Amino acid sequence: MKLNLDSIRNEKAAWEKANVKLPTFDIAAVRERTAAHPEWVHFGAGNIFRGFIGSLNQRLLEKGLVDTGIVACDTFDYEVIEKIYDAHDSLTLNVLLNPDGTTTREVLAGVAEGVKVDFSSAESAAKMRSLFTAQSLKLVSFTITEKGYRLRSPDGEYLPVVASDIKAGPSAPCHVMSIVASLLLERFKANAAPIAVVSMDNCAHNGDKLRESVVEIAHAWVENSFAPSEFLNYIEDEKKVSFPWTMIDKITPRPHPQVRKSLEDDGIEGMEPIITSRKTFIAAFVNAEKPQYLVVEDSFPNGRPQLEESGVVFCDRESVDKCEKMKVTTCLNPLHTAMSMYGCLLGYTLICEEMKDEDIVRLIRTLGYKEGLPVVVDPGIISPKAFIDEVVCERLPNPFMPDDPRRIATDTSQKLGPRFGETIKSYIRKGLSLDSLVAIPMAIAGWLRYLQGTFDDGTPMEVSPDPLKDELMAKVAAGEIRSILSNASIFGLDLTQTSLASRIEGYYERLSAGAGSVRKFLKEELEG
């Protein structure tokens, strides 16, 4: 059978034999109601949205707590909509990978449709304007990665696409932040109905990042007479347009060959992944770990779905901030980045295999328990110690979670500030000695060595995509390490103004001392 509406309607017995749970609600009716009264639009139609956010709405549909689906929009990679959403009737086969080797399989239909957002197309532009002017629309959410919110390059200048959008005005925007600003302007002009604009990306103060970018573009359009000043009053009034903070956590690796084979062995066709021209690696199925966390500031001026019934935690902004800092700066993300750098250098392709490497495990334990926990803020609703225990003892070693360090290594330059810079700043703020830090400078030095593009044995290694990849690799090749360490837009502070820079440089030299030097350095630096 193939993943489409006809198959799940007419071949139910075959799907059940393959241990796949099917939707119990009326999919056609949900899609009709969504078209008439949309309540939830989402930007960023990739795997974490499909497997996590989509499943949250599925739970509500199953319980009869909502009667509309999510409209998934993509501004970055239209092939995802064409080759995944359209080809499979906007269904997703969700595969949860349990630590005991079993899988939980389910067809998700909580997404009503996938939409290509292209304002050069009159049809696409009209579709998006129709969605955003609907008074029924309660929230628009995002999983577009942290770089999706950035308007400027590291030199402080607007990205060319943003500069073009600001100059041209709101009629045909291209950057996702300009698109959102334009659509909010349409809503303001139509009815000024309230709405929540919700970043669900894995970065600090994500709601503020989203708000600041949207408001900055709106200000520019008002100054250039493309929008009335009252529009600013609308988007800056939290009782009209809110930008709640969130903390999200669910490891969602690329579609793995083992999972694909298991599905095909059970008679499910069309599971082969594609790599789009924009380098998105995606398939009809999503494979992910079972643990998942979504903590959301409860600020929804037009109402919201009862997502607490799907396991979402609603609280105040301060609690979200504490949860997010706990995860992003201490208990998971720094560990992920550190082990991905060294894992790639040592030739690992699976995180679970890295967890059998005593040197790498010692590195992340030092990073999390010894260097992170002393400055972590306890959010109260989640225990940092329990969280990191689950990460180190259950989640990362899960042999049935085929996560790849090369995936985690993507966009590392955009992640170093939150994942290491924040802890460094916490040490400085609390008057703690930076000389006590070992794993953090090791992680940064490992990243610099990674940018050489060679394995520990000296053979060529492909460096994962990163917006600063070419620039950084050129600087590393030229030996300009200090100029990288001084870049506060990467680290959140100028590391050359701290005692860490010289140590990182020394570590880097040891890591670059020839074949086998990475392994030798790990062993020597973490002995005892």
C-alpha cells in the first residue's frame, strides 16, 4: 500500500497488519472546515513539524477537541510541498523509535494541506491573504530554524533579500519575516483581529527574535509610507498580536534506511527519501524519539487549541525562559553540538555509536554535569538533573534512534552563542573562574578543527551546510583563528577579551598536530 487517502480508506486491514494506527476522525470534513474557518497556520513544513506539531493536533482531533487541521506553509523549499505533501495527500507516517527496539507507527492527518508561499504567484498570494484575514485564525507558528529570523548578515548589513523587501514594500515579499509582516498588515487592514504569532524553534527567547524582526520590517515600511503608523500600534499591542516564548525538544533525525526497510518489509511502498535542490532530506515518513517537550507562554489573544490535552505545558514567560535555558544552554543542545563535532572528526555516523565511546561520553558528562549544572536555572516544572539524566542515560544511547552527528553539525555557527556563549557569560556574571572550564573550550576548538574539512586520519571530510561555511573555512585555512574567536555575533561575546581564547587556540593546535591528534587530545585532556 502507499501513503495516500485512498489507501488508508480502502486498505485498512493491510495498514493494521503493518501495525500502523490510522486516523479515526473524518479527514475530509476536517479539511472542509479548515478551508472555511482556518484556525492554525504553520511556517516550516519539515520533519519536526510533521512528526511533533502535527501529532499534537492529531491528538486533539481524535479527542474531538478541535475540528480543523493545520495549514502547513513553506517559503524555503517548494519541493517539500510538491514531492512530500502533495504526493501523499498531506499525510505523514510517523514512526516513534522506542528504546526497547519496538516502533510505534501512526498515519498523521492533523495537517489539512501544504502550501507553497510564493508572492510572485497571484494564486499563492491570494491563498495566504485569505488565511491571514480570516477572523477564525488563532495562531501562526514557526519551525524555520534560528537563521530564519535573522534579517542581517554578521557585518550588520541587511541580507540582500531583506533589503529588497524593505525597498519594494509589502506587496511581494520574499524573506519569511517580510512575508509574515505583510500578512499581518493584510489582517490589520481587513479586521485587525487578534492573533498569536508563535515561534516553536529551538533558540533562546524565540518569541522576541520573531517579534523584533517582524516589527523592524514593519517600521521600515511605515517610514517608507507602505503602511500606516497605526499598523505598528497593532503589532506592538500584545492584546492584539502576541509573540509567546516557547521551549521545544524532540530529537527528529533524518529518515533512516533501517526504518525505511522495516516499513517496506511490511508492504508500505514509496518510502524512499528525497534530497531536494535546497538540500532538504525528507521522506513520506518521519522517524523520531518518543520523549518530547513543548512549553509555551500562555498568551493567545484570539484563543487557542487545548494543547495541554496533547501534553503541552502552558505557563508564564519566566518559566518558559528557564526551561529553554536549561535545555539549550545546559542539558541537551551543548552536549549534542560538542559530540557532533568530535563524532564527525572521528568518523561516526550515529549518535548512539558515539555513546559507546568513553572519551566522547566523558566530554559530554563534563560539559553537562560539571560545567553546565552549576549555572543552570531550575524552572521548577522540569528538573534539570532529571532532564540531563534522561538525555545521557536514555535518549542519546538509544540504539534505535538513528540520529547522525552530521545533521546536528548543520548551521553550527548559528548555534554556538546560545549553546556555549550563554554559559560563559553566566560564569562571568556569577564571578566564577573561566579557568575551571574545560569541555566548553574543547567543544569550540573541536568545531574549529572540524572546519578544516578532514577526518582525524587526515582524509577529506564533507562539512555540513552552514551560512558562514565558506567564510569560516577560508579563515581556518589561513590560520585566522583569533578573528573567528573575536566575533561576538557567533559566540555572543568576544572570546579574545576572556582567558578562554588562548586556551582554545592551544587546544586547536593540539587537535591539528597530524593524524590521530583528535583522539589523542580527547584522551589527554579528559584523563581522570
